Amino acid sequence: MAKVSSVQRPSMVDRSAGDVLEAVRHGLTGSFAQPREGDEWDAVVTAYRTEFATTPPADLLPALTADLQLLHAATVPGSTELAGPAAELATLMGLTLTGLGRVRAAGRWWRTARLTADSAAQAVASRVRSWEASSGPAEGRPLAEMLGLADEALGLAERPLEVARAVAARAKVLALLNRSDDARQALQDLREVDEGLPGNTPPHDWAQYEVDRLESFVCTALGDTLHAYFAQDRALSSCPLEFVRERAELELQLAQCLIVDGDVAAGLSTAMRVLVELEDQWHTHYLYDVAGRVLSAVQGRDAGRPAVRDYRELLKRRPYYGRSVGSGSSRAMA
């Protein structure tokens, strides 16, 4: 029964080949100490949450797969002790697979995460549904279904942090449904919840710029460019530089706003710069979902511009297709 120590947890780079080391470590742990299994796996989940925004999905996938295998081996049949960590890791797998463009596989992991979360604490069940509702639009899933998941998440939320996640997911889906009044009300609700969050909330649970980032998404989707510009400026000023993907998505939302305001050349130039300069490892399915909205904002005669054709060609480029990840290809890793 293998365990992963929260203190000596191997790095993402080394862990795909660390089975023997892990077995030796577990033997020592069993001989001299008996930590609670759930505590160790909670620490693993916390580490993944911290690393998720700064680790490309292709690099994350082998380590996450290995840990899920270890967790499965550590699970006692019939026991729900590890249901919470299992649901959280399954959620991270769904997000990672979607990032790699493998939305069908991600859908299966979302179902697994939801079913597993229902055997865990209510807060876990709420978080899983919030993340799925937020990710679902990029996966092409029905918006009405995602709104239902966000409502379920809100109904299950017990703490302000779970409420914030659920309301954020709800605001995002409402904006995509073009339900302007409801989306704006959800944004206002989120601001109120955000003000009540504890000051010591870890950044990987709720970052300082979360509300501004969501306001940028919502206002951009609704065509409210004035408020979107302000939100983008605030979010970019507080978003850490190492959060490469999130900063790129904010810049693409800026490009979309420029096009909506009639500055098509500047908008396309901004979007093309983001896609060209961004390293391949950060070209995720989520990024291309936002980039596609930039193209959709081009209307009328502007659609015939040479720059539009060039941008459309850029959108066909998906570096994550066929990319090698660790010990196996992205197509082979299940």
C-alpha cells in the first residue's frame, strides 16, 4: 500500500520513474511512523493545486497519472477515507486532459470525480461541480447543463470559499448564455462573497485577482468593453508572471474587446502576438477556446482582411496534438 509523503514528495520531473523509491520510502514509513493515510493524500492534493497554474498540462499528466495509481493502490475496498483526495485528483485530471484537448477523456474523468465526490465531504462535492461547470463551456458541453452543475455546487456549498467558486462558475456560464442581468448580479454576489473570505485563504484556493479575472471574462463575453478593460488591467497587474496561461487568456480577452470596439487591426495584432510568442507547452485547449472568441468578434467586411486569414491559420495550429508527455505520448496515456 503505497503512500506519498507531503514532506519528501518527489518533483514533477522525477516522479514518473519513482516507483522503486516510493516503495522504499513507504517501507521506512511503515517501520517507524504511522501517519494517517488521508492526511498524506490531502497534502498531495494541496501540492497539485499549488503547481497546477505554473505547470504545463503535458508535464503534469504523467505525475498525476502515477499518483492516481498510487492512490488506487492505497484505497481499502469499501472505505471512503480517501474519497475526498480521489475526487480532487480526478478533477485535476479532468482539467489537465481538457487542457491537452482530450475533451472526451476529460468528460469521463468529470463523471468519476463527481461520483467519487458524492462519497466525500459536501464541500468536495461542491468544488468538483464548480470546476466542471467552469471547464465545460471550453469542452463544448451544453451551457444549460453547466448552469445546472453550478447551481448544484452553490446548493452544496457550506463555506464562503465554496460559495465563491460556485458563484464564479455560474457567472461565467450566464455570460456565455448572454443573460446579461443575471451574469452581472452573479458578479456582484461574487464581490460580496470575496470581501468576506478570510485574509489567510491560500492563493491556490482563491487568488487575489480571481474576481477581476472573472469580471474580464464576463464583461468581454457580454460586449461591455469599458468594464472589461478596467478588469483586465487590474487582473494583469496582480496576476503573477509565472501564471503564463492565465495572463495569455487575459490578453486575448483584451484583443477581443479591441475588435468589438472597432480597432480590428490592433485586436488581431495583439491576439497573434500572444499565440506566436507563447511557448508551445502553454498552448492549451482553454487558450484556443478564448482565441476562437477573438476570431468570432470579427464581423462584416473585416472578415476578409489578410490578417484574419493569417489568424485563422494560427488557430489551426494545436501544439498539444501528438506531443510527447513523459514516458508516453499524449494519445497513449489513459
